Amino acid sequence: MLDIQNIRKDFPILQREVNGKPLIYFDNAATSQTPQQVIDVIVDYYSNYNANIHRGVHSLSQEATDAYEQARLKIQKHFNAKHSHEIIFTAGTTHGINLIANGFSSLLKKGDEIIVSALEHHSNIVPWQMLCERTGAILKVIPMNENGELIMSAYDALLNENTKLVFVNHISNALGTINPIAYIIEKAHAVGAAVLVDGAQSCPHIKPDVQALDVDFYVCSAHKMCGPTGVGMLYGKEAWLNKLPPYQGGGEMIAEVSFEKTTYAGLPHKFEAGTPNICGGIAFGAALDYMNAIGFDAIANYEHELLDYGTEQLLKIEGLKIYGTAKEKTSVISFNVGTIHPYDIGTILDKMGIAVRTGHHCAQPIMDFYKIPGTVRASFMFYNTKEEIDAFITALKKAIMMLS
Ligand code: 7TS
């Protein structure tokens, strides 16, 4: 059992008001809130040991380097990577995906096939389209059903000896569907294809074991899991990361530079050109400590209760339709009410202190599938409560009355 009231005290932002009402923050799938424990780490870094890393002989630089590399070890442990150099710090999920898509430019040829899913965020569609343009590879799409689940028999039929890469998210940001990634990985490997899993939405709710999954690449953003924005991680199997060329050239990613020839540094530095988000990386480690202290099983169980309760309450509202009714789902509820525009509902909810996201959620193909312009999306984290859901339902009913 989680002590939610105590947990909520860790999040200063949850104490504030918006438009004269206590904030109810249900936009966690866009970004999560930051506990004081992580804020303290950020303040401590800039107050006490702000310095560039991996390059100074002086004490501050050593301290910052140690803390940054400690964070890498925490991330390695959390995701159960075999080696710490398989963890590459990135600016976030989008950066990690682009790093891999760029790397495969020299490894693909015309006629090779890439598979993505109908449930992807734009950041797991556009970089692959760009890769196809550069290489002549062909993009294929695993279709979805009305519940928002990927159709695995169609996936099986797409796989063949030309399939080189498969890209899927672990959890859909627009619908909350948890995809069967273990199956997807196993089937892709059977035809010799590599798999990248976009874990932007799964990492706040699930603790993935990259070795047990045997996944080739896994990416996520710290800001979705109680960490700061502008930092994330890419896990890649050592053999793949050695095979891929660097993404960006610059300081720290080289072994030796001359105008005739430059040789690259080993992993992970080969992919970490320039001064990284040092404080962000350290705070990412602190965010993992925070969430692990609460426990991912307890988090998942509680969020499931919130999902079930929220779904039940929403479905009592006449004319309300939920998009995304997969059997395996996380705490995201996307919905519309009759013909009311989602933006109008979101705007009125904001007036009542309630933050939800409205629109296509950077997943336009999903909206096209349902033939809608967008949805209202409420997404819950472990610091949300059933009382907040009750207040949200009351506010939503008022909004519907005003807009009908
Ligand atoms: N992939 C998925 C599945 C996502 O949900 C997001 C962000 C990204 C990739 C991109 O992550 P970033 O940290 O690089 O921006 N999703 C959302 C969302 O649902 N609302 O705002 C951002």
C-alpha cells in the first residue's frame, strides 16, 4: 500500500493553485512532476560542484564526473544492462531515436524493410521516414484494431528476410496500450531484424529488463519519470553500438584528432559529443532512486486502480467515448464527449485548475484511424488520487453543460 498523502508532500507543485483552484495535474504522459528529492540534487549540483566533466584535474570536475558516472551506473542497474557503456546519455527519447536512425543510414540499402506500428508517436515515425528517404528502404506499418491493440497476425505477415529493423513503443502515449514487445522482439530476431523500443511512456510505470527482453535498443526520457527535461537514455547492445557510426562529431567523442584522420573514442563516449546535460544526468539518477524507493510494482498496482476507477466514472457520462480499450493498458484515458471539441473541454477544465492534454498527442495516424481531430487525455501518476478523479468528473460535467 502506498502512502499517497505522504508521497504528495514530496511534490511542491502539487500544493499550488491554478486559476484559484487546487491544481489537479492529469497531464503526466506529457511530463511528470518533480519531487523535492530531485530538486535538491539539482540545487546541490549548481550550488556546490558545477563543473565540466571528464576533462578537469581539479576537484570540482572530478566530483561532477563521479556523480555523472554514478548516475550512469544507476541507470544500468535499473534497466539491467550488461555493461554501463551500453547506456548512452541523450537529450531525451527523440534524440535517442534520431541517433539510431542516423546510424543506420550507412547500414541499410534500397529494398530493405523497416517496420513501425500504427500506435507510434511522431518521434518514432518521422526519423524512420527520413531514414527511408536517405537509403531507399521501405516503411511498413503494423495495423491496429478498434480497441487500440496491434494486430500480431498482421505483424507476423509483414516480417521477411528483407526486414532489417522494427520500431515500436512499449506503451502508446495517446491510448495507453501496452504492446506485446517480448513477442515483437522474438519474431523480429527470428528473421534477423533489430528492434528499438520507445520506452518514453513505459518507463514511468514499468521497470524493463533489457537483457531479459533481449531488446537491441531501448530509449526513454527522464522528464516522464520524475526527472528533469532535456535528458534521457539510450540503451544499445554493445555489439550494435560498436557497429553504428557516431551521431555527432565534437569534443569528448574522439580518441585522437588531426586534420588527416580522427579516431573515435570507445563506448559510451563515441555517442556523447560535447558538454552533456551534466546536472540533468545526475538528477535522472536521483529520479530513479526516488521511484525505486517507492517500488515499481506498488506504483503499477496503484495506477491500475486509478485507471479502473477513472474509466468507470467517465463511462457513466452520457455520450462519452473512450478511445483505447486494450486489455493491457496503463493509466492513460483518451476520450471525447459527443461532438464537443476536445480543446474546448481542456480550456474549461484549466479554468477549474485541472491540467489535461487535448489534441492529436503527436500521434496523428491514430486520430486518422478513429476519424477524429483529437481527444481529451487524462493521464495519471502514482501521486494522483481518486478524490482528484472525483473533482475532475464534477468539473467535466460542468464543462459539458456549458458546451452543450
Ligand atoms: N515517444 C513517445 C511514446 C512519447 O510519448 C513521447 C512524448 C516521445 C516519444 C517524445 O519524447 P521526448 O521526451 O523526446 O519529447 N510524448 C508526449 C506526449 O504524449 N505529450 O507530450 C509529449
